[in-house]
Amino acid sequence: MSLTRSRFRDLVGLAEPAVAARAVTVEAHPDYIIEHLTLELDGVLVRGILTRPVETGKARPAILYGHSHGGRYDIGAEELLVGREYLVDPLGPVFARAGYVTLAIDMPVFGKRANVSESFAAKALLWQGKSLFGQMVSDHSAALTYLASRPDVDANRIGAFGISMGCMLSYWLAALDERIAAVTHLCCFADFRTMIELGAHDGHGIYLTVPGLLAETDAGAIAGLIAPRPQLVCIGEADKLTPSLSVERAWRELQPHYAAVPDRLQLVSEPGIGHAETPRMRAAALAFFAEYLGA
């Protein structure tokens, strides 16, 4: 039986918190604006960082940005402004200059929410048959609800972007939520069963452990739920976290879902590149969003 969106929601434990904006501080730059937000998710105050164009007066396309892991629990949503060593440069200003409103929030145990360890949080949830990643995706969904509610955002033109853990957040949420109109994800698309077979799974954090997932599905089928919406997959062929065989198997499982619209599924595969964005990936992502979201 093929994976359904409803069943995938059950496996992940998607439970979107109620979201409300509690505070906004605006920081103006010559060619973009930063908003420092405090969002309330079911009573929990969560930091959000939003970048947007200087010009106002019309609803713009938007991008929900999933921040990465990389062992830096102190960064979180601030990645949008400060970047990471595996990004070409920070994407918040880049997307704003290109005409997008872009939002990132701190995931649980990251940024301003780094009050307990990943292990502490994940183990407590696993004992309950839940997962830390399920909580992350649920919070990411609430951030999407906030982003779509803004008067300066065209709710029909919201994309998702992320690298590494942000890759997982982006394509899993796009699979779960059809409000994501197009998704670009970098450096974490791979068949989980193959990663276990090769021993590569142990390079990933415990946050990603979702009880019972592999009894029913894997990465290719999950990404297949995004079809026919546009999807750009970027990988480095020398990335030890996603060995080539695991990427190949996931891609083979994904491709048939786009048989009717093959042009909407794109791949950038970089020989000799590890766990990192490249200028080619960056250019492809900007072109992809310009084609499918406009600006």
C-alpha cells in the first residue's frame, strides 16, 4: 500500500501548535529589513527571525527557512543572518534582495530554546512513542501558519528551503502540508534503510529517530507526497552523511511520482562535494524559486 499524507501525519505525530505573534522589533538595512519576532506556540515563546524587502505595499512570495544542526545548538534561527560554514553565505539578505519574505524559527533545543540537550528531549519523547523531529515539524508547521497570515505574504506562493536538518524539515513539511508550493532541500535526501545498511545513520542526531517509520515508508516515498508540486534536490556526491547508494535508491523511488510532470523534479548532484552548499546549488535554488514562486 502506498504512503498517504494522512498516514504520514500519524507516523510523524504532526500536531501543529496554535501560533500568535507577541513582539516584533524591526531592524532596517539599506536593501532589506530584519524583523526579530517572538511567537507564542501553545504558550511557549519562540524566537523567529524574518527578512523582507524594503519595498512594501504588495503581497510577496515567501520562503519558510529550516535551519540546520551541525552541532551548534546556540545558533538556531540566527543562521538566516549569520550563515554556516557549509553555506555559501547567509540567505536571509539574499532572499530579501530577490523579493522574498523569509522566516526561520528556533527549533526545540536550538537557539533561544537550547535549555535542555537534544538527548534529554529526544529520549523523553521516545519513551512516549513520539519523536523530537515530530515536535520540530509541528513547530515548523505553526511557523508556516504565521507566515501565511501576514498581509505582506502571498499565501499561495510560499516555498520551503533548508540544508542538512533543514533539508529534512523542508521536504517533510512539504510532504505533510500542501501549503508549501515549492521546495528546495540540500544535503540530507537519502534512503534511511540504506544508511542503516551502510552504517551512515549514526552520523545523524537522535532528533531524527521517528518510531516505526521504516516499517512503512522511506525517504523516496515521503518526498513523493510533494508531487506534483515542484521539488529541487541538491546533494554532494562525497557527503558521508548521505552515501551515494542511499541517494540513488531514494531518487529512484521518488522519480515515478513525477512521471506526469518530470520537469518539476530537479536534481543538482555535485561530484567531489561533501556536506555543503555550492555556488551551483545556490544559483539553481534562486532560479527554481523565481520560476515557481516569482518575486
